[in-house]
Amino acid sequence: MSKHPISRKFFYQGTLDLAYNLLGKILYKETAEGLAAGKIVETEAYLGIDDRAAHSYGNKRTKRTEIMYGEPGYVYTFEMHTHCLVNVVSELEGQPEAVLIRALEPITGLELMYERRKVQKEKELTNGPGKLTKALGIIKQDYGCHFSERPLYITEGEILESISSGPRIGIEKTGEARFYPYRFWETGNRFVSK
DNA sequence: CTGCTGATCAGCT
DNA sequence: GCTGATCAGCAGA
């Protein structure tokens, strides 16, 4: 298990493959307060212009989705309901697809996470997309960074024994898209959001 | 400028 | 399981 960021080459694979292969990797965030990191245990794929649940559905190119059209591996953050969510841009330039990181298993900087989250239970630290960003100190200003460079980066992690898949969460109003099995998680991991 | 819509969370029942 | 918080981004005028 190396501690330096993963190669940029890693991100050049299909969105569904990337969502699957990100599981087990370690996500790091360096801030002035210290280092925090967790193993990725849950992801969701958003497949661009034909996926009604994606921000880029219908080829909607705006200031917010612009980053999704770029090279893979860039950080796409956005805010909703006062929470910040973090995505990994995937696919080649011109194809606006991304993978949402939904849950982590805390590994490094637990003390910092408890301080930021103000909760008692370890499970509550990172078992949701808005929770893990707060625990690691990921903010919308990380938009446009790259996951192979500090301060927000991914490293090799562990090989997982079993991975499950199923429908995505929180997109009930998007017609057929709500049924697509584009959510992946480590089978049985207690930090998975549902 | 105005109004609407969430890829969520916490707290209550 | 249900509801409200609370605001950026976008569409329409």
C-alpha cells in the first residue's frame, strides 16, 4: 500500500468500471488542521447526457457542470441544502460523466473528524455523501483540483472480497433512471449509507 | 429581479 | 417514515 497519490492513468476507464474500482481506495484531504482519510466503501455512477439523474443530462453545459466535460480525475464538488458533495470526473474530454463518493470508512485523523462532525458514534462520521465531506474538510473550493495531487487525493488501498450493486439513492423523480443499478458498495461494510 | 428545485441531514414519531 | 432547514444555480421575464 503506497502513500503517494494514484497515477492519472487510473482514471482513464469507463464510468461504471471507475465507480467499481474506486471502492477500497483511500481518499485523503490535507488541511491546515491536519490530515484526514478514509477508505471508499460506496459510490454511484452518473452517466452524462443520457442519464436523467445526472447534472449533465441533455448535454447541459453550465458553469457548474463544466468540469465534467474535461479530462478524467478532476474534482467536481457542488452544494445542495447547505451540504457539499464530491465527485470524480470520468470519461474523456467531451463526455460529461462522473462518480459520486457516497461513503467512507474512517482511517486517519479520527480526532479531527469528531471535532468537525460533532457526533459521538464513529459510524456517523462518514456514512453519507454530505457527512464525509464535512469529516474530511472537503469544500466547494476543491472544485477543479485533481485526485492525483495534494491536498485532495486518492491512493491505492485494499482489494475487497465482495462488492454489491443496486439502484441509486435520492433520485426518485427521474423516471426510468431511478432503477439503473449504478450504485456500488463493499458488501456488509457498516459505513455504507443504506 | 423573482421563483423554483434539489445526487442531503438531523430530529422527531 | 416524514418534515423542515436554507441556499446556489438556473430559467423565465
